[in-house]
Amino acid sequence: MTLRSLSRFCAIALGLAIAGCAAKPAPPPPPPMVAAPQAPLVTNPLDRDMPNYLRLPGLPEGTPVRVGMILPFSSTAPGTRAIAASMLKAAQLAMFDSGNPRILLMTADDGNGGASAAKAAEQLLAQGAEIIVGPLFGASVSAVAPIARDRAVPVLAFSTERSVAGNGTYLLSFMPQNEVRRVVSHAAANGHRQFAALVPQTAYGDVALTAFQVSVAAARGTVVSLERFAPNAAAVTAPAGLVAKSGADAVFIPQGGTILRAIAPTLSLDGMAREKVKLLGTGLWDDAGLSREASLQGAWYAAPSPQADAEFIAKYRAAFGVAPAGLANLAYDAMSLVALLAQGQPYHRFTPAALMDPNGFAGVGGIFRFNADGTSERGLAVLEMNAAGPVVVSPAPTTFLRPAF
């Protein structure tokens, strides 16, 4: 696998004053003040190699590429511990694949987050880490970020909480906003203009709803119905009935699993014909068990291209004898990105300009790049539900560059 998720452009409009016909025209007003992106607050930069930093025997002479990795290795949740262990193995695999013997991976445990995450960051920075990979959860990222920022050390985190991104913290995770924007824009490009949404009353639903409203407006569509429901199958009937009568030609449902299986047939029973109304979803629909649901046939959702990570999975299985955990590909991407940028000057190579390369990077699940706010933009495919498996109806882009005309 290569890397699986840089900056967006901003347009600043400057107002021009038009002088009137007075004998002595007033001078034009000053241009409006435009706030520049907030720079990380750095009071104690880690900007050079020091004798007390960690060194290991056997490494080539010179300054090693010290990479700190913070994951919940001792979490009280067994599933979380398993994910952390798999992510570490994926990072080690990426190190091996890079062929760079100067990379020194240093790990620290954030346990269940909070104070433990802050302590882990302090430990790695004392050892000379010039970039931190992780943590996994938003609360831990919030604890680590200001400590790393004080040393001018960037953080490549795996949280999906947008609020923890920025000021030197970059999120490698698959953000719901990317999936929503992709599937809504594809629907609009194919003639759908009247949008409705059935959204669960969950934190994920809140994020997806905001992204849906922004995406529909950007696509110049109209939201004709918006219904929320408690996240259980018994609560979907009434909201689904209202949406079915809305006249929408596209219905967005950021929900998966058994609840989605209850929603889709309800819409059909309420008279919403599948051949006229397109159901739209997010990566939560990327579930083999949903493809057999008759009421979802022909529906669209955004996700990485099928089999995009097949090479990574095969490589991981060959190395460790088991399949990787679901988030292991992000750790591989993070370490591969570190290896790619490691050729620069020590303690001056992981700069914002390097990390936010507008051309982006190639990852396990497709291309990605970082935005100025620290979130990631990813190249996703649009897939259509089919009983034999998802069918790509709009391929994932292979470059962020606009074609030249």
C-alpha cells in the first residue's frame, strides 16, 4: 500500500471605494482586515538535535528521524488495546517498507487518555520526537496538542473530532464531512435537486447533518425535509413517513446496521419509489451485510474504492499472520508520510508547508491532503448498492490537481 488522507484555497475579496463627484473626494477606506490563519504558539521550540535525546545502537551515524507514537496500549477496553497493537504493527510495517534505517519509532501509552496522554507526550518530546503520530481519541489529542505545540512539533492524530484539529494538529482519519460532500455533489451532478434527510440523534448524526446542509447549498440544491430520530429501529417509522411525503428526489441517511435496514423498507412502503428517489449514505454503508437488503439496491454512498487496501491487507497478513484492525491503515499512512518527508533537515522537515502540500499524498484508501484547519480531504469513490457487491459509479480521483484546459 501507499499512503491511504493539502490545503484548501481561500479567496479574499477586497472592496474598492468609488470616489463621488465632490470637489475634494475623500480618500478610499482602508482594505478590510482579514484574519490570518492562527500560527501555533511556540515558546520552547524543539529545533535541533541534543545529546540527551534517545539514541539506539545500530542506527546510522547522524541525527535519527525520531518519531513518537501515542496509542492506548493499556486501555481498559480489550478492543481498544487490540486496535492500538495492530496500529503499531502497521507503523512498523511502513517503516520497513520505507527502507529508511534512520527512522527511530518511540512509543508511549496514553492508557485511557487525559493526564496519561499528556504524560506520554512529555516523555516523547524529552526523547527528542520531532513529530508525534496519534493519539486515537479526541480527549487524548486535546491533552497532547498544546504540549506538542509548545515545542513546535506537529501531531498526526487519528480522531474524527474536528474540534481538536488545527494549530499543528492534523487529523488523518476519514472525516464524515468528506463522505457527505462527495455523495451529495454526485447526486446533484446527476440531476437530483430536492434533498431530504433522516438523521439519527447522535453525535455522528449532528456532524453529518451540518455537512449535509452545507453540501446541498454548495450543490445549489434544496432541502425539502429534515427529520431526526432516536437511534433505534422502533423510532424510524414516523420520521420516515414524513420524508416519504416530502417530494424529495434524494434522501440522505447517515445511519448503518439494523436501523438502516428498518428505514429503507419503511420509505418504500410509504410510497417512495426507488426508481425515482435515490437513497444516499456515508461510509457507514460500506458493510457487506447491507448489500443484500432489497430496499437499498441502487442506493449511493461515498467510501474508498473497493479493494483499495487489498495490497496493504495482504502485506500485513503475510508479516503478522492475521488481518489488520480497521484503523491500522491510518497508522501505515502516517508512518509512510513521515518517511516521505524525512529527507529534509532534521527538526525542520515536518513543516506546515510540507504537510499541507496541495498535491496531497497517496494512501491505502486513496489520495488525501491536509486542509489549513488541520482536517483531511480525501479522494473517495461513489458506490452503488448491489446484491453482488458494491459497484463503482464514480471513481475516486487519483489527483487533486485540476485538469488544464
